[in-house]
Amino acid sequence: MLHLLFMDQKIQYLNQMIEIIDNKVTIFKKNKSKLPQAAYAAEKQVLTRTIQETIQLAEEIKPVPFSLINDLKALIKQL
């Protein structure tokens, strides 16, 4: 029972992270041509780390959401 509760919390956290990533990436893509090079590199690094941490979280969920993980990996390449 405790394991299921913990898994539900991970799923809720994963959903929140996906929403944050979606919003941040949308803003980043819209503004990346206007950003100074240093700001662009820093923002890309933060987004990449956040996505990688979200992938790690997704890998802990059972059953593993492989399509979501693949989408997140593709998103990193699009940055």
C-alpha cells in the first residue's frame, strides 16, 4: 500500500515536471534568437539538466513510460 502511495506521488511530481518543462521550453524556443550567447547557453544547460532529471524520475515509475522518455530525449536534441 505504501509503495502505491509513493508511486502515485512520483507520478504527480512527474506530471508537474512535464508541465514546467513544456512551459519553459516553449518560452526558450520563442526567445532563443534574442538571447545573448551566454544566456542562451545557461538556459539550455538548465533545461537539459531538468529534462535529464525528469527522465530519471520517469525510469523509476512502473510501468516505465518509454514513449514519454523518448519524447524527452528528443526534446533535448531540439534545444
